[in-house]
Amino acid sequence: MSTCCSTEDILVTPFPVKDGFVHIPSGPGLGVDVDRARLDKYTIHCS
């Protein structure tokens, strides 16, 4: 499976992985902060 971007590339703090398991952040909402500047390089504008 391939993706257009890696979560490590667009998240301020990547998901912590320990012993092969992803530990879900406990913050509000999805628990992650997206780096908008990094996300912009993956944005496609359609008219």
C-alpha cells in the first residue's frame, strides 16, 4: 500500500510507536497537530 504523504511528514509530533504498536495521542479531537506549511506541499487546487 502506498500513500501520498507520510504522517510523520505533516504532523507536528508524529504518532509514538512502541513495541510495534501505535499509541494514540490523548489530545482533543484527533489528538494531533497538523503542520499546515508542510501540508501545503500536498494540497491540490482544482478550479
